[in-house]
Amino acid sequence: MTIKCVVACTNANGGPDLYFVKVKCKQSEYDEGEHYEMAKESAKLEGYEGPFVVFDEIDGPTALFDLFEWSSASVFEA
């Protein structure tokens, strides 16, 4: 499955930022919350720093997911 995630984090300039990523994971990984860790790992690989707070499209605030054009989002697959 592919799940959209938004990661609240810190950018390279030390400012607050949002990182948008689509995480490919198995249903079992989603059920265990592992997609959150995958989203954090993707943000780290892109140069973002913590602390990290991750929201997904199922449990997160709907308005947050309407802010971004998802066709341009990074895709992370473990």
C-alpha cells in the first residue's frame, strides 16, 4: 500500500518545515505504525532534522493533506 505522510520537522536552515512523502509499506507495517518511522527516515535522508512529528492521511488532519500537490512528492520504500 502507499500512504501519504506529512512530517513536521526542522530544515537545513534551522527553521520549522513540513516534508511531504508517500510511503510504500505492507499492511502489517502500517498496522504496527512502521510507516511513521519510514517517513522519518525519508526526511532524514533528504536533510531534515528532528524532532519529527508524522501525520498520515488516514489519521492526520485532512486540511494538512490538501496543502500539497502529491504527484510531486518523494516516494519512500524500505
